[in-house]
Amino acid sequence: MHQPSEPSGPSGPSGPSGPSEPLGREHAHLAASRAALRAMRADAEALDIKDVAANWVNAEVLKAQIGDRIAALADLADTPLFFGRLDFLHPPGAEHAEGAEGVQFYIGRRHVHDGDGDPMVIDWRAPVSQPFYRASRREPMDVALRRRFGYTGGELTAYEDEHLTDPAEEETTSRLLQSEIERPRVGPMRDIVATIQPEQDEIVRAGIGGTVCVQGAPGTGKTAVGLHRVAYLLYAHRERLARTGTLVVGPNRSFLHYIEQVLPALGELQVKQATVDDLVAHVPVRGTDTAQAARIKGDARMAQVLRRAVRSGITMPSEPVVVVRGSRRWRVPAYEVEELVCELMERDMRYGAAAEALPQRIAHAVLVRMEAAGEAPDDRVQDAVARSRPVKDAAKAAWPPVDPAKLVLRLLSDGEFLASCADGVLTEEEQKEILWDRPARGVKSAPWSAADAVLIDEANDLVRRTPSLGHVVLDEAQDLSPMQYRAVGRRCTTGSATILGDLAQGTTPWATGSWTEALAHLGKPEARVEELTRGFRVPREVIAYASRLLPSIAPGLAPATSVRESAGDMQVRGVAAEALTAAVIEACHESLEREGSIGLITADARVPVVAEALAAAGLPYLSPGEETSAGARLTLVPASLAKGLEYDYVVLDEPAAVVDGEPDARTGLRRLYVALTRAVSGLIVVHAAPLPLELEPPVR
């Protein structure tokens, strides 16, 4: 094991047998690789496409693709170009060939080749890179040596070797790997390509054909796994996903801002990011629901209510359809038109598609009569008949057009209409709960809530099919309602998905009780569920303290275990009520004396008080999602926005207030569990009110 941090190190002075010689060679390879990357970018910038494209549209598309290529080839000075090296016993694919000499590969964030096209750095997603993450002494995968590199500010400063086929070398914990995992963070979330663990790598490289659901305890890296899975799929199936598209769905804008640099750092610039609210933004949301109303509107039963509402206007014809062409009149009796309507209803087509099909069906019935009379009409005649006024009027009367927003507005405004559509589905009490107190005058002025927008999205899909993407990543999925799951599922009906979440962190009244139930609502009941329980970020002492809540908030889940060597810094400070805010500010001062980011998490209701105290103390602070820097490391975080975020040190203000800020005790304790597990290196809990009984130490 070598860990030099300077030209000479613990293995001896600089020289043929010292560590400086191999470190010098690695420095040389890094410099050569950076030069090769610059040459690759220069080649892309020098491309002349003036006479290549057939037209201006193709030229613009090609220009955009080249621009993306140039951006992806940027050499980021503070980002290591490679982080590992694999020395194979034999060339890949030639493990059993006699006399075959081994080969050496450098593993990095992107592929780099020299002027002859020979690889200098191999993309971490390539098949040959897989042993870097999975090889072990028990299963070396033909790897003789695995070398990890340590960097300081982008400068290569150390290396560490594992001889996987040397029986004399003992199994040890990688200190470089441990220090990289525990490295203090300032700024947005970073990639984990240098530290992916075998169980994470298995999920990252899962095939595109199936959906994977990852149940991950705090600090297990589930978000990073999901993002790296997108990067891997784009590498392995780029052409397919370029056509169908990829999407990352997060819980809120702050979270998306926090993770937005991960994929670009891996060279992927075309992945869209959105919240569920963004996906269903058919109307302006300006209203709010009670917890009970939101729960009912988010219930899967609402899909049946909406289906009835969409079809409620279908009317069986009572008059025949008469079409005049030239001197002839063609008559289709009402009972035959009724048969056509019933047939479309039984086929369970989308409402809009059926509305378009009905005039053609009626026109076909006219053509049958024409042919029986000896005429020879063709498709053009059928189209003309379908567009004729009598046919269009008859079709519209039987199958009237539906505006999804207007339909939901009527459903929430008209008690009688809601009762007819919800009969046997919702109770009278539930119907009263979701009805607006005053009917809205129109779509634009209606007090739409976030749950209402999801209902409109469902109605919209009943009318017109929602376009499907190739792959969707859904993070913090445990908080979605069944109707929200359906909304996301519509975006990947013909594609696959990666579902990420933690049942213990469900902080909405409608949070899912099981992944089986959630995946059924998503339309992916066959998805494979993987569980990550090895925590890499949250210290042992902190996760053990937070896990005291698990029996109350998620009794079926096993507590997470931390692989961190250090126990972490954990303090619980009880103070008098009048001294609470001052004690919180003092804890912030203490935390700021350390290296890294600081998160001050407080109940939403206490944010104004704490913000005023920070200002009075002269402590500048950021809002969630704003990028931390060396000069601004403290973020004031409302408890409702803490999910998915991480800070080196966390000060948690008044846990009882966090619990009391939620509509029920279980949700409150789950919110507290989230707040407790945001710390990477240390946690200070400051409280005046008694702590929840669940946090009391177990009786021995």
C-alpha cells in the first residue's frame, strides 16, 4: 500500500525503489492525457460543416450536436481526469490464452484517446472498467493490481495499490477511498464515480429493459446511484435514449439545483430535470388543500371517478344520419350508429382517439351502402363523407369533445356531477371534502391546488395519450400519492424507470406504505426492488441515534449500518426556553470553525425567528439550493425542504417543533428522521422542549 503525498514518502526517499518514481510516471500520464483531451476538443472545434448538411435544419442540428460534444470535452481543472488504474493479468477476452501479456487501463470520467486513437483513459461506464468496482481478492476478475489515486484540488498527490492476486497481501480498508467519501463538501452534490461500491455498481449497470426500485437508508448513496445509472444507460444505449429522452424527477427545485451538476460532470448534458408539479403544470396553482382533501384527491380511486366523468357526455343517437351526395341520399339508422358508439366504448380506446374514429366508422357504414348499390367508392370518398356536416354533427353529439381542465373544474364545483361520477367510489363525506366552497367562474380564475393539477393530467391522458420517455429517474418517491405515481408512470409507459426512496422518510400524509403498492400505481409491478443499507455518508453515532425512530415510523425496515471508521461528532444540548435561539446561534458559530458546509435545520414555523437571530449575530446564510462557497457555508433550511440535501455539519433546532409542524405524529417523526440524517460529519441537536420519547436511550 502506497500513500505518498509528496515526492518522497513512507516507502523511502526518491529513487528507483521509492514511491516518487511511480508517482512521477502517473503525473506524466495525467499531463499527456490532459493534452490529448485538449487535442480532441480542438479537433471538434475545427470541424467544418458548411458543405456537409443537406439543408439548414440538418445544419442547425449538426451544429448543436458538435456544440454539445465540445462542451462534453471540457477539461475541468479541479476534476481528476482519471481516478484509478487496472493492471490485468491478460488482455480482456484472452484470460486463457497462453503467453498473453497483461494490459493496463486508466479509469476516468470520460474516454480520452491519443492521436493514433489508442485509449489513454477509459470511461468508467465501459465494460472493461467494471472490475475496478467489483473485483476482490475472492473474485479478482483477472485483475493483478488495482490502483486508486488521491487528488488535492485537481492535483494528483497520492496513490494506493491493491494486489488482488497476491496471497501474501492482507485485506485492508482503502484509506484513499475512505477519505474521498468523508471529504468535506462545499457547493452542489458531486459525482461518486471514484467511490462506487459493488452493490451500488450492480444497480448502476442494470439493463435498460427493466425497472429498478432502490430502497435506500440515509447516506447509502441512492440518489447518486440513480444519477449514475442514467449516465451509464446513456453510454450503453445512447442512440435509443437520444430518440426517446431521459428525465430526472425530484421533490422540489432546491433538490434539483443541488444535484444539477452531477450529470454534466460525467459528460451528460441532455438529461431533463423536473418536479412532479412541473410535469402536470396544465393550470396555475394558487390554492391549497387540507391534508384530508389532498389525500382523497391523490387516492387511486380518483382515476375511476375521472374516467366516468370523461365519458359522462357520451349520448346514444336517437336520429339517423343522412348523407347527401349528388342526387343520392344515404341513410344510416340510429341503432347502427349506436352500435358503433358501443363498440368504441367496449374497445377502451382513449376518448380523443375514439372521437376521431367515430366519423370514419359512420362514413364506412355509408360506403357499405354505396357499394351495395353498385358504386365503387375509394378511401377519398370515405374521408369526404367523414368530413361532411351531417356525419361530423352526429359524431359530436354522440361523442362530444372534452376539455380536461374544464371537466375537473366541473367535477370540483358541481356537487351533483361529482356525486354521479363518484357513486360507489367515494363516500358522501369524501365528496364534500374535495368540493370547492364556491364554484369557480372559469379555468383561469379557479383556485387550483397541486393535487388538482394531477387530476387534470389524469383526465388529459384519458383524452390523449401522454408521450413516453425512454427512461425516468424518480427520486424521493416515497412521498408521492397514488395519482402522482400514475402521472410519472405515464411518462415511461414504453420505457424503463429507476425509483429511489426510503419508506422511513415518507413525510406526506399520503406517503406510500410499501414499494409493491407504489410500483403497481406507477404501472411497473414487475420492477426489481433492491435495498441499500450500508451508509457511506452519515456517521455511525448519528445514524444510530436517528434509527431509534424506525420502530415507530417504518417498523419493517432494518436500521442502516455505517461503514465510516469515525463515529462522528454527535451532541444533544438541552437548554431553557428563553435561551433556545441564542444556543442555536452559538452552535452555528462552533460549526463554522470547522471545514465544510453547515446546515441549520429548523421547523418551518421558526424560520423567521431564526433568520432574524442570524442577521442580528452577523451570520450570513444561504437558502436551500443556493450554492455554498468558501465565503458562505451556512444554509438555513426549513425542515420541509431538508430531504435529499447533505451538509458536513448540521445544527438541528428544536426537534419537538419539527414534529409538531406536521399534521400527524408519524409524519412528524419521519420529518425529524430526515432532519437528523442530513449530517455527514457532525450533528448538534439543540432543544428546550422535551425530546420525543422515541429518542430516549433504550433501557438496559
